[in-house]
Amino acid sequence: MSVSREEAEERKRLIYDSLSVRNRRYIDRIGYEKWDPFEEPKDPIEIRRDSTKRTSQQLVREFLQSRSFEDGYSNAYGRGVLDMCIGIINDDDRYLAMLDFATWYNELLQREGKPND
């Protein structure tokens, strides 16, 4: 269903007129012309998915379940996994660098025949 420009402007004006004074002041500050009451909301971080279409929660759960922990794992370990997961999904250079280094170091240990505990 397509809405004409005039109808959209009329709806925008009706929404603006129905707002509280406080909310109108906010819109006036950002500029009525720039304000888009019909803008789609951004996805919250929990819904963002990686290239495998998994959420960070799914990836963390799968990773932790794939490991054998005799005595469980610490909160710090779990936080580290979650931090790395979110950092990698968000393409944060800091976490991508940590991943690159860990991968490189693991390969170095394997080449030199050292255990990688």
C-alpha cells in the first residue's frame, strides 16, 4: 500500500500535534524536516547475526557446549567468550586482531611441535 507524499505529511503533522510538549521540543531541536516518525527501528545487538546467520547467544552456547569442562568454567571465561563473539560479529578491529594473533600463535605452536594447552 503506497502512501502519497501529501498523506505522509498529513500523518506526520498529526503525530507531531499529538505529542507532549517535551517530545515536541526534542523534535524542534533536531528539526521537524529531519524527523521521520515512520523510520524503521534499528536491530538491537541481540538480534544481529553473523555470516552463519547465528546470533551471538547461539554462537556462545554452541562454543561452550563444544568444550569439555571438568569443573565447569569461570564467569571470566564466559565473559571473554561473549566479548570476543560480539567483537567479531561487530567487526571490531581489537577483537579481529586478537583472533588473528590467537590463530597465528596456535599455528606457530603446531609448527614447532609444542603443546597448545
